[in-house]
Amino acid sequence: MKTIVETTSRQFRAHQKDFFDMADKGHDIVIKRGSKQAYVLIPVSADDLYFTPEMIARIKESQQQIKDGKGIVVGTKEELNTFFDTL
């Protein structure tokens, strides 16, 4: 079971190394900034930073679909809401 560790931005700044070490060990670190905003500290691996060959193929396929006129154009918030309602 993962441990969720909550801290304030002030505590995070004062003890960054400790929080990074905890995140490296698999703990979920939630950094609260004021009463309304929170962030999650997550380690990033090299695989997270690059597109896989499969993802590149999907992007190229999507680009071709747009060129072929198979895309959906949404110009307003109302059109977007209507589109989401059809999903």
C-alpha cells in the first residue's frame, strides 16, 4: 500500500531532499500551497520524456485523418459541450 505524505510548500522547501527521497521510494507526496491548491511530486523516468514508436505512429495516423477531413472541428464552448455529450 502506498503512503500518501502531505506537506506545505514551506516544509517542502525546507526539506526538499527528504521529500524527493520519499518519492523515489514510491510514496505519494502532496504539496499544499495555501488552502486551495495542491501538487503531487512524481518521479519521472526517461520513458516518460520520450514518445514511443507506437505513440509516434498514432500521432501520424491522427495527422493523416485530419488531412483527410476526418477530424472534428470545435469552435465554441457550446460545440465542445455538445461533442462531449455525444461520447
